[in-house]
Amino acid sequence: GAGVSQSPSNKVTEKGKDVELRCDPISGHTALYWYRQSLGQGLEFLIYFQGNSAPDKSGLPSDRFSAERTGGSVSTLTIQRTQQEDSAVYLCASSLSPWLKYFGPGTRLTVL
Amino acid sequence: KQEVTQIPAALSVPEGENLVLNCSFTDSAIYNLQWFRQDPGKGLTSLLLIQSSQREQTSGRLNASLDKSSGRSTLYIAASQPGDSATYLCAGREVGGSEKLVFGKGTKLTVNP
């Protein structure tokens, strides 16, 4: 079966531009997570969606970051006015059980 | 605040060796601990998940242990192969309703033929 997919796989943008990253979770998975992996750093939690509950946004680093999940499925992470420090690999994960999370291949974002 | 540390940061071994990767966490109130494998340019693949009530899990040549009292987990890889070369990440899920995982920075393993 299909796993978690993310698009684009690579994104190069100029400082100050807005970007949108997409995540398609595994069908039927109620939970969806976004993480960020910066060079030399561990994965950093950004945001978590569970069903129709209010998302846990506690990991978003600034108000330039936002995410939405439409229809309980696809999610979009938006970064406004990108900065060079936003360069990282953005990973999406989904899960059905509270425990086992399945990760997508990530989107590598480079801000010039 | 939970912090996860992995030692060593990098490890190079000859093919066939048995090896241990270490993971330590600061808060023993951990719900579960998961080991992942990350290959260059790819996402994370879950290897083993240990619930807080368990002490170890095994899958093939992999064995992961969890000692909450000491704040440690180990991943044991038997008879290593070049295909095991990857970065291995451990992550703990905190108790308290939060679903987020706290990750270590990983151990980059190279198995030389």
C-alpha cells in the first residue's frame, strides 16, 4: 500500500518568498505530524493534528509558520517570508495507533 | 523538558561485527521509545517500538532494550552488513497526552565490506 507522500521533494526559494509544502498521509490515519530536520540537528516537532481536535501548534518556531489539514487528510505547511534559517528537511508523519508513526520522504527546503 | 542524546554520533565497523547504539533520555516518564533508520535523502523507517511497560523488542538481527530507571535504551545489531549503513535515530514519546516524539540527533553507522 502507499505510504506517506510529500511534495515537492526539493524546493529552492529566495529569501522573503512564501512556500507551501504538502503531505498526503496514509489513508485512514487520523493523526498527522510535521517535523523539521536542520543540518546537524535532531528532528524538531512542529505541529500535530488529530482528527477534528484543535491542532497542537506548540512546536511552530514563529508566526511565519502555519499548517492546515483539510478534510482530515491532506496537510499543507506554509512558511511566509522565508528566512535562510528555515532551510531544512521538512518531514511529515501519520499514524493510526497512538504509537507507531510512519514518516514520508521529506521536502528539502533551501532558502537562498 | 525531555532531552534525548545518542552516543556515538558516528560509528564505523567491519562487516560481521555485533554493535550497540546508545540512547539516553533525561525524563524517565516516557510513554514509549522508538528506533528509526534514516537513509540519505529518504524518510524515516521505524525499526522497533518499546512500550514503557516492556524491557525489550526484537526484530530479526535487531534487539532494542529500554531501562526507564536509568534513562537508557540500546539498539543491538547482530552480524552487521553493509546494508545496515544508515543513520539510526531514537525518539521518545512523552507521558502527558502529547503525541510528539523527542528525537536524538542520531548515530551515523557505516559497515565496511
